[in-house]
Amino acid sequence: MKIAFIAQPFDVLLPNPKNSISIWVDEISSKIVQNHEAVVYSAKTDSHDRFTQKNNVRHIGISTVFDKKIIEIIKTKLKPLRIITRNICKSSRNR
């Protein structure tokens, strides 16, 4: 069976996973590969090649430039909404 793991845009699994989800993916994929084929798609950094292998798990690095731009746009657009929401919540508590 072929199993693919797709990490979040900000998750970097190579050379070492940094947060709980990437650690989980790293641990599970290295266990699964004993009986199945596992591929991990994660953010590519300059420290590793686009295609690499670690513990018999294939890692494919994906550019996250587009994702980072989208995240910044969302943060910019949602910031005024958070302020409005915060003000509405404060005023409803004061009633």
C-alpha cells in the first residue's frame, strides 16, 4: 500500500521535525515504511534537496512561497475583523 503524508505549509520535517505534527509524521512514516511505501510532502528549505530519503521514507520538498503569501494576506484581512469582534465581545460583557 502507498501512504502519503502531507504536512502543513509551515512544517519542515528535514533535517529534524520541529513541532508536534511534524514529529508525529516523522515517527509514523518511519514505522509504516516497514510494511508499506510512505511518501512525505513537506515544506522545502535550502537545507535539503527537493527529493530525498530518510529512514527509507521518501521526502518530497514543496515550495511554500505561495502559501506564505496567502497566509500574510489572510492575516492582514482578518486583523480588522478581530478588532471588531473583540470590541463587540467587550461591549456585550458590559451590558
